[in-house]
Amino acid sequence: MNFSPFDLVEWQSRHEASSTYSLADSGCQPARLSDVVSDPADLEEMLNVDQGYGDLAGSDLLRGHIAAWHGASATDVLVTVGGTEANAIVLEAVVEPGGHAVVVMPGYPQLTGCLNNRGVRVDTVALEEARGWQLSIDQLMRAVRADTRAIVVTHPNNPTGAVLSEHDICALVSAAARVGAWLVVDEVHRGTEAAGAVTSTLWGRYDRVVCVGSMSKAFALPGIRIGWVVAPAALREQVERRHHYATIAPAKFATAIAERAFTTPVRERLLNRTRRFVRVGSDALRVWVDASDGLLSMVDPVATASGFVRYHLSEGSLEIADAIRRAGVLVIPGAHFGVEHHLRITHGVEPEYLAEALQRISAVLGGLRRCSR
Ligand SMILES: Cc1ncc(COP(=O)(O)O)c(C=O)c1O
């Protein structure tokens, strides 16, 4: 069977350490342990947590917090090693090799990669840039068939930052319900909105919804590698069996950090911190795009710490991203999301750092534009 490598992660892992500026992570500037644990008594308590395996499905306390984040019950929650493990084991549980799945694209490439590597037949449905990255309902209607086992969507969307309209969400739910397919929703970026309310979870919209979440984005704690699955009991059990093979249990120290991150007032501090980065960063990215004299365009991201910027040059995105990398800045070529002539650029970093990195990107793109005239 052909193996699809995870090009996005390989690109980052190959070049991140040697880049002067990284605008490649989809999350904002990570928080520090001291942003979560600052009280000496609490720190002492953490130092005394025994480092056994802990609860294999995650501690009751953490599962309760996660359940509240989705309006679910703790028995629906399985804690995993990042959203990455969660996505992998959910897809394994919902669709067999040779089965059929529909994936909304662009989306997080792990999802399509896992399905391809499992020998699942995948049809895609586009988010249309010209319509603000909203769903092509026509394509959805054509793609979902009687034997479709899963419809998979990244929401809020990485790389575009789009949030689906209520109309599109209803269309997804009814398409899934029509054939009894699972609706697999990667909600890892929920809580990273620049303004307004937290994007509604799709949990509870239909009896075959499964949601994936993570501490990596809204809580800005990617290094603790804590994610989760929220699934109805029977599926949760199937997913948990795969979790035993994949990782056995989430790390106990990481669990202790996540429990604290979900507790008032740390929770509000972390969520507000992320929103601040996203708000300031997305405004700066918009100003930069507007100043490009038609070289760049972008549908403003509603959520996530990055923007999916279109450049109006003929070169492919791998070539452009490589030229930018040689100028010291790492961004993600749109090709890694299956969308050419785009770059995913992280804006949720310190403003001066962002400004310097964007200036370098402008110099590279400006040079290429002069050559093409
Ligand atoms: C949409 C999406 N899903 C899943 C993941 C993986 O998350 P984690 O860091 O929790 O493994 C990411 C990471 O960038 C992501 O952007």
C-alpha cells in the first residue's frame, strides 16, 4: 500500500530549528508552565504527584473539565496524547480499510493522510475561497453515498481559519444522517476566535457526532501533548481499545497541568492570552496583506492563529515557501493542504517578531514580482 507522509510536519521538523523566524505553527506563541502553575503550594503538590501510569482514559477531573467544554458528559470523554492521537484512533474506529469517507478540504492533512494510509476510499468536498471558505453543498450532496462511513471536517478550519455557517453545519449533519455516517469533527482550534463567542461545538447535533479537541491551541499548551475524543459510549469504547495499543495513557504530569489549565482563573488567563495574540496578529496580517499592492489577498480568518494568504504570482507554493525559508522565515506552503498559490502564515506571535518576519517575506515576494514583470 502507498504511504502518504505527513508533509506538513516533515517540512516543519526539517526546517524549524534552522529558521530565524518560524511562522509555521498553527497555534499562537506557546504558554509557559509558569502561566499555569504559579502558586508555590500548588507547585509542591505537582512535584509530589507519583509518576505512575494514571487513569488510562484520563483522570476523572480532566474528563469532567473537557466534558463541560463540549456540553458532554465525562463518560463520553477519552483523554489522548494530543489531538493527533485522537484523530488517528477515531478514524481507525469509524472506517474500515476499503470503506468510503468524505473529507472537507482544505483541512488538517493528518485526517486525509490517516485515511489514505488505511486504504480508505476518500472523496473530497471543497470549502470555496470565493465564498469566504464556505462549504460546497453541491459537492457534499454528490460525494456522500449510501456506503459513506464518515464525513470528516476541521472546524474551526486549519488552514483557512474559517468557521462554517449554521446553514453549512445543518447540511453536514443532514448529509451524515441521510446515510448514517459518522460526522468526525476536528475541533482542535475551537476557542481561538479573534472576537466574539467560542465556535459552537458540533457535539450533540446528531447521535453520530464525534469531536476531537486539544490543549494545543486555545490553551496554548502544545508541549503537554494532551488531547481528547468526545464520542457516544459505544464508539468511545472502540476508540479507547485503539488508545490502549497506541499510547496506553496520557502522561500523568501533563494531566496535572491540563487539570490546572482548565481551572479558574488560569483557564480565563490562558484563553484571553490566546485571543489577544490572535486579535493583534490577525489585524497585523490584514494590514500587511492590504499594503501588498495587489500581490496578496486573504479571506480574514475568524479563528486560529494563522491566515491562509493567496499570493498572485505564477510560482508554486513549494518554490515560494522555499525561497522564503532561505530568507530565514518558515511558513507552510499551501501545497501541503492541497491548495496551490497560498501560504499558511502564523500571526499569533509577538508583534515585533511578526513584523520582522513579514518584512522578510515581503522582500522575497517583491523580488519575485519584479522578476516576473
Ligand atoms: C486541526 C488540527 N488538528 C489536530 C492537530 C494536532 O493537535 P495536537 O497538537 O493536539 O496533537 C493540529 C495541530 O496543529 C491541528 O491544527
